[in-house]
Amino acid sequence: NISEDLLIKAKQDGFSDRQIGKLMQSSEADIRNLRLKKNIKPWVKQIDTLAAEYPAITNYLYCTYNGMEHDLKFDDHGVMVLGCGPYHIGSSVEFDWCAVSCIRSLQLLGKKTVVVNHNPETVSTDFDECDRLYFEELSLERILDIYQQEDCNGCVISVGGQIPNNLAVPLYKNGVKILGTDPLQIDR
């Protein structure tokens, strides 16, 4: 059993639900459920691109447990698009172009877009490509946090390559509405 204060401290110090679960001989899901039950959620902050010289109003976002309020409101209910993350074997610029094409198509349909991608060297992370951009890791915990906070209308995983595809079933089992191929068919 972990106290609320210790759980908050662990989250502020950067421990994931999975890491806390291992330390507590529990599962990532159990720690997440405990954290949400205690209303321990990350705050969404804007990245200050103006070195605090002027108020920064950007769509560059990150999550932190070291905050006291959100920097924005969550009433757009956009469609989440998962990027490819850092380039490596099995993930390349083609996936970034797929993400950009998806984002642009969604916007042409009048949909707001919420992109999660922690690679600043991609076109999909340009300031003018999407409505909201989270520079965050492509992990189950972080995607669920953002998806639930944003109250997204769905999630496109098929344009991000292997990392998002590997998360398809866990996201689906956690209530994320996957747009496109049925997640249970991806690993078939």
C-alpha cells in the first residue's frame, strides 16, 4: 500500500505507473486506478517559446505533476493522432508524412487535432500543423492521460508506425476509441 503523499511525490519525481507498480509488486493498471481514484493527474502546461519575455500562447504542450493548474481549457474534443516518436529502425520519415497527411485531412473535415509525438525534428511537430501538440513519450500511461484529459473523440494509431501499433490493444482495452483498423485485428 502506498500513501497519497508518497504517490504524488513519486509522480513529481518522474516515476511511471509501471515503475511504481514494480516497486509495489503491483500492476501498472492497479497503480493507475489508485492514482485516478485519488485524483492524481498530470497538469497540462504550455511550453514557453518566448523565454518569459511575453506571455507564450502556443499549442506546444507537456504534462507535469509539478503544477497547480492547467494552462488551457479542454473543450475541443479533438481526434488524437499518434506520431512515430524518434526515428529508428522500423520508423522513418514516411510515418511522419502519414501523420501530417492524416492531420491535414482531419482538419479539412473540420476536426480539431491532438498530436502526441516527442520528436521535434518531424513535420508533424511544426507549430502550424495541428491544433494541440504534446511533446510526450508514446507510452500507454501518457497517451491515456492526454486522451482522457482532452476527452478526445477517437485516436488514429495507424500512421505512427510500430510503436503506436504495439499500443493498439492496450489502448482499446482502456476504453480508447481506435479509428481505422480494429485493434484486435492488428496483431492477428
